[in-house]
Amino acid sequence: MTKQTTVRLPEDLAEEAEAVTRVNGTSVNALIIESLAAEIARVRADNEFTTRLSKNLERDKELLDRLVR
């Protein structure tokens, strides 16, 4: 399953992305997917990120619990 979204890029970044994908024989869409996957893998391995994530999840759970009451 895929989800369609719109990404607005600065013109220079879009041109560079198009050049990279032409040379690599791929698409800008593939480059964006690969880049997002790499960033998500990076933050998953980042202890500071995972600590902040846990705190946010705890805070969100507390808020949701209050709304249920």
C-alpha cells in the first residue's frame, strides 16, 4: 500500500535531485523514498531522539487518558 503526498522543493534542490536521478537511472520519487528511509533509520539509532519520543508518547497517553474520563 502506498500513500500519495505532495512535496514542495526549492527549485535548486529539485534540479539537483533530478540531475542525481538521471545519472543513477532512477526517479525523484525513489530518491525521496530512499532519503526518508535513511533518515528514519538514523533517528531510530539516535538515543536522544528515542528519549524525546518516549517522553512525547507518555505525555500524549496522559492527555488521551484525561480526554477519555
